[in-house]
Amino acid sequence: RRSSDLHQGKYVSFLYPKAGKEFTLLSNGQPAVLGDIEHFSFNLAETHTHFFSEVISFTGTLTDYPGVMVRQSDSQTYTQTAITSADNQQGLAFYKYDITAGYERVAFFLVNGKIYTFSVQSPEQETLNELSNQLIPTIKFVD
């Protein structure tokens, strides 16, 4: 098993590979102003794999969230599975393959009025699966 670092955010914690290099999304050379209340990103340069997480306030159900609705409405592109966090919260994950963009797995959880999104993108299916399968079961929600 690879060594891991702990991301301890205000609302969520999880383990991620030590090889992951945190990065900040930029817009016109400045840190991007996102509509979220927490986010964390890293990449694995060796495999061109990217991870992004965000937390936003949301009123509604998980299936009301636009990111979930879009994926559920396109079952030709996305495969949906149920997932569970380390603290037994239930969520949904969506997997897709795109010939130009590669592989993507996005997980969504709704906990205490917040949507948590965890996205992994990689040109390699094995890397995507390995990172997703290691990271998602370690997710713990703080509040």
C-alpha cells in the first residue's frame, strides 16, 4: 500500500497519495474565485492524474443537485454506483470514459446541507480506479 497524507479541511478529511502535489486553480494568473466554501486539488504528475474536491452549500436532495442530474440523465455516458464514506455516509459515484479526455470518476455526497464533490480524472483506467478506491473509503465529514 502506498504512503498517504491526510487532507484535513474545515468540512471534510481524507487520505491522498504522498506523491500528490497540491495545486491552486488559477484564472488570469490569480487564484480562481470559486463559489464553494472549501476546495482541495492535487495532481499526480507521473500519470497525468488530477483530483479536485469541493464543498458547497445546497438546499435539496442529492438527486436535485445539477451535477448529479446531468449524469443520471445521460446513462449512455455515465455508469452510476452507490458508495459509502468512512463514516457511513451514502453517496453516488459516476464513471465515464471519453476517447479524448480519458477516464473520470466523480463522487457526490449530501451531508448537513452541503454537497461534497470528489473528482478524479486520468488517461489511465488503472490509475483512476486505484486512486478512487483508495481515497473514497477514507472520506470523513467534519461537521
